[in-house]
Amino acid sequence: MGLPTIRLPTVVYLSGLTGKAMKKHSLHSSPSTVPFILLSAALVALIFFVVYPNEFRLQSIVTSRCGSRQPSSVATFIEPVAPKPDFRLLMGILSLPDSYERRHLMRNVYALQPNITNAQIDVRFVFCNLTKEEQRVLVAMEIVLYDDIIILDCGENMDRGKTYAYFSSLPKMLEGSNGGDRPYDYVMKVDDDTYFRLHNLAESLRKMPREDVYYGLINPCWIPQHKTNYMTGMGYLLSWDLVEWIATSELPRKNQVGPEDFQTGLWMREGGRGKKFNMEPAMYDYMEEPRTCHRHEFIPDTIAVHKLKSHLRWARTLNYFNVTAGLKPSKLYHIP
């Protein structure tokens, strides 16, 4: 956009006047003309400042650069750039198209967790193709509202390749989503009856390697060095290089069917990949039965609690971790 055209008052010089007349004219006109010109100049400056504020900023920057050897203050006039996160994590919660209530609960659960500093954790719900008329409308409404759903091109199942479809689809699905960088450093597969405490999860990952990571709760926990051990399906994490490998390797493609967590462990073991990071005892099952290395009482340093199969188990877990501490008193409700 060009600069505005400002028309100033025209000063007419009467060349036909004699020297005496010109002197007389100048004496009589100066007291009124000079203030008028100054007022006009001030008006022009005001209009220019309002219409083109950035031009004044640019001029001050240029003047600063030319008038001294001090560093430019350009950053003062630019919106602050968000620091690059320590890591980016995609948490994929395996769900079913009809599990509307569970997704609603989990959205609330994760929305109430405190913000994570210098880390990006994206929570998404993952399921296979929609098959019912109502799903096409109700799931579409969720996507419009929350934009947190991934629909895979597969038939809905638990142990017949859904986890493989999830991991193997991501590289192509997310290609270019983070410019030239990898879209995520880590990817998680999580059950929808597992509660992750995101702050503790993030802190456990900050010093982790960014490649060849296979993270979770090892099974069998009583023989952690067992040659066929694997991370339990409650929630495990792979670094992005392993996700890319799954998408291109024949080994996972030919070994999709079977308990999904065991099969993932098999891919890692037979492919010679995935350094194991066992997060026991910070990841565990809800305890209503006798204590084991997988199942114990709540602890403050918890990363994840599994087997929250009922509203009561969810409520007791969330109550222990003071999730409703921000509830304010009001005359509109009473909660004993």
C-alpha cells in the first residue's frame, strides 16, 4: 500500500508586488500563516502515525543502526517466538466409535491437568472405520468441536492388527505437518481405561534418548530380564524412528495378529530394536486384589494407573490426585 496523499495549503507568492508591498504583505501575513502551516504539519504527522505506525518503528530501527554500533532492537517490535519444546509426544488412546461417554470423560480428565512446560503432548482418540449412520454424524460433531480424533482405514478390532494400522499409518498421515522436522519425537499407544498424569510423564521423558526408545511397564514384571518380555498394553511409547521402521518393515506387517502388546514386543525383539525403559513402580494397575509388582496402592509419583473399568475406579483415582481441587464454592450447587 502506497503512502497517503496529503494536500497542504498552497502558499501564493505575488511576484507583481513591489518590494515595499511585499514587505508589507509579509509583515501582515506572517502572524497568521506560520501557525497555520505548523498546525498542518502536525496534522500530517498525526495522520501518518495512525495510518502507518510501523513506518515510525522501522525508522527508529534504522536510525538506531546507523547512528550507533549497538545491536538492533528489532525483536522489541516482533511477537515473541515460542521456544522449541524439549520433545513432542503423540498420545493415541485406542477407542471405539461408540465410546462417546468414555471419550467425554477422558477429555475432561486431561483438560484439568496443569500445563506442561517446554513439552508438547497431543492427546488423540484412535479407532477404525465408521460403520453406522449415527456414527457418521456424532463422531463428525466431535471432530468439529475437539479436532482430536484419528480414524484408521481398518475394520474395528483389538488384536487383529489395529495397533499395527495405527503405528504404520502415522508417517504418511503426518508427513510435512511439522515442516521439515519429524512430526513427533515419541508416539504412545494407550488403553482408554488408563489415566496418565502428564506432568510426571513429561518429566520422565525429558532426559530420555530421542531414538530407539521402548518405554512402559514391563511384563512379566517378576522376571524383568525374561527374553520374551514386553511392555504392557496399558500404555507404551515408541520413539519416532521405531514408528517409521514399523511402517516400512515386513516383520511387523507379517506379525499383526495376536495380543497387541505382545506382538509389539515381538517386533522389537526380532527386529533387534527398542531399548527398554521400565517405569515400574510409577505405572501400575488399580488395586482391588492382592498386591503384586503390577498392582499396588496409589503413590504420589504415579505416571499411570490402569484398569479403571468403572466410574467408581475413575472417581477414586481422580480424588486421590486432587483433580477437583479447583472447585469453587457457589450457591448454585452443593457437593458433600
